[in-house]
Amino acid sequence: MNGLDRRSFLKNASLAAGSTLFLSGTKASGRAIGANNRLRIAVAGLNGRGRNHISGWLGSENVEIAYLADVDERVRLSTVESVNKKVNGAYKCQGILDIRQALDDPTVDAISIATPNHWHSLMTIWGAQAGKHVYVEKPMSHDVLEGRVAVEAQKRYGVVIQHGTQRRSDSKIAGLHEMIKSGKWGKLKISYGYCCKPRGSIGFEHASPPPSNVNWNLWRGPAVIHQFHNNYVHYDWHWFWATGNGDLNNQGTHQLDVARWALDDDQTHPVRAMAIGGRFQWGDQGETPNTMFAMAEYPNGQQVFFNVRNVNYDGYQRQVENEYYFEDGGRIIRDKYYAPGSNQGEPIEVTEGKVTPGGNWGSFIAACREGNPAMANGNAADSHYACVMGHLMNNSYRLGQRMPFNEKSVSFGDNKDAAEHFLKLHNVMKNGVGLPEDGTEYTVGPWLTFDPLTERHTGDHAVEANRLLKDPNNPGFQIPDVNNV
């Protein structure tokens, strides 16, 4: 795509994207909060992040954990015992296998979802349909279409949906973004996110019968998986496409969301995206990349860059952060502003921006008690937009071709910024990790064009890319049709 055609494409797509915006701030049509303003919550998924959910609700005033749901009987029984000891008779928490039992209880006000990714949207949709408010871990969706259905469910049933992206509750980040959007440093050109944290190989696990304490049918739920192996339970499901989204939409969901949050307010979805990377060095069973440079372009010409680096080495630089680059050459890196051409950063004084106070737990509780979806720090629409960007980047990678491991494996045309930042990543992998050029290959994804209004791919690769917009589901666990949610 030449420069003139690209600018015309972006301008026209901007008009389409602007028409997709909507306000999600009406009072909830779900049930009112119970006697004495007490909020009764059911938690689904009790490992890992689920423990943080439990701690957050236990530390909240006038909140009861009514149910604890998990498909692992050992985890469920031990967690229920632990919570009931902590509440010391103030109320009785009940353990259940299936979250639908809690959804059938008219005294439950909200559900809190900390299951594997492939369950997030379906439980969110079920919760909305039952009139329950929903706090859902990141990413809200495992694919593009189910995220849209979750948004439509929120709109139809009027419940609060809040995404587990804690940075949305950070008033300083909100304030910084308000300053950026005001034009204090000129026009934002590139919003850059990093998910560079060391991880390791998961090795290989052969197919085997599931443990007797795990209900395998409920664990896989909507995900079409034919055989169990021990790398699924309880964490490494992140690195398989049927259940996870790799680190880009795992830890990276936080930084993706922050990156999109900084863009102009009328920007919803990108109009094109691509990714290059690989799963290097580990030689294991995992499918998702441990190294990636990805980018997305928005209708107004703003771009999001993203960097995933999980392979550890001597001198590894951990980066879980965001940077901002402006059209005049200025940049914000680690709370300092660097003027164009300057290597001397000046600390930024940021005033607090608009968020619902109380942190991620308190803000959700406040929104539920008010019955006001607009109070959610990270509402369903914003969550969807951030997740979709990551899905499109991942889908480009999944459709990629193997290319030689060198700086010429991909062409960014006249985009010197992209070439520069990809080269930085390449040099880390070549000189830091020590990957040899001989025998090593990148997976280079194609540019995927995307219509923000229809949420469908167009142009080259549209047929295969549109197939990745929705995962297949098992009978009994299908995502509802978007028009009949």
C-alpha cells in the first residue's frame, strides 16, 4: 500500500470507526443490591488470580463471598474451608462445581471470573443474562466475536461489567492520558507497550487421563480439545491457542489496554495489524510465541507497537511498561519527557485523572451499588477494543510464514519507526539470547486489514483471517448469536 493510498484508507476508516462509539452509562436493569447494601459475589476459578479475587472481596466492606466455584475438587474444598475460617461465622460460603448454580440464586448480585481465558466471555455473557454484575479477568475475550457478544450482553441487560485491568483504576495513568490527549506534547504518534518478563520452557506432556479431582468436561467447556495433558492444568494453558492467548494477551493485556487508552477517544479498532516473532530456544509443547514485535494502525494514523520478550539471558531487561512517542520527536519513557533530539529526560508532574475511586475492587463494588455501568474502571466496550487489538496481532502471527532470522525478514516500507524498534528486538535475540542466524527462523505474519464498523477482515488474507475471529465451541457451551444474546 503506497503512502497516498494508505492515508486515504486511514481517513475513510476513521469515519467508520467513529460511528461505532456508544455510551454505556445507564442504570442497570439487573436486580437491586440486597438488604443493608450488602453485595453477594460468586467467584469462579480459585487458582492463581482467583486467590487475588478472594482476597480483594474479603477486604471489601459489606461484601459476602456467597459461592466459590472450581472444577478441581481439591482446590474447591480447601479454598472453601479457608474462606469460611477467615469470615469466622459472619456468613457461610458454599463450594460449587458449576458457576451456573450461583447464577440461578436470586440473592447473588455479581460474579467474579478468574478461570482460564477460554471461559471468560461465556461466563460474562451468562452472568449478564442472569442479571448479575460481572468482574472478569483479562482478557475479557478469547476471540473477537465472543467479545462483541459480551459487549452486546452488557448493553442489553444493563449490568456492570468491569475488566481485570487494574491500571484502569490508576488516576495517575488516567491523568497522563488526559494530558496527552489535550495536546500538551503535540500529537501522539506511537503508543508502545511492553510485556518483557522472563519465563521458561514447559517441556512436553503426553496425553493422559485427567486427574480424578478435575472435571475435565467442565474445565474445557467451550474449548474444543480432544485430549487432556498435564500442561493444561493449572497454568500452562496460557501457551495453547485453544485455551490461551500467549503473553501478548495475558500479561500484555494490561499494557495493550494502556496503549489504546492513550489514543484519541474516537479510535476504537485498528484498521490493520501485523506481527513477527517466534517461540525460540525452548523446544517445548507450547504454541504461542515467546518473542514478538507487533503493530496496529488506527484510522487517524496513530499506531500501537507491542513487544513480547520472554526468553531469559544474562543481562535480560525486564520491561512491563508503556512508552509514548510524539509526531515532533518527543517521547515519554518511565515518567520522563524527552524533548525532540534530547537525551535528557525531565520528570513529568501528572495531576490525577478521572477514575472511579477505590481501586479495581472498590470501584467495581461502587458501580454495582449504584447500578451504573459507566462507573466501571475498564468497561465492556473499552475491554473489547483492547482485547481485539491483541487478537488481531496474534492472528497475523498465526497466519505467518517462516522466514530467515535476520533484520531483512520483514519490510516495514516507509515506516522507519517500526523498522527501528523491530531491529532493537532482533539485536536482543541475536546478541543477547544468542540465537544463530543459520537454522533459526522468524514467523512473519501478513498485514491484516480490518473494518472497525463490521469487525470483519477485508482485502488480502480476509478469508483465512475471518476464520480466526471465532473459535469453535463444544455443544452445550456455545457463545450465543450476537443478535439473540
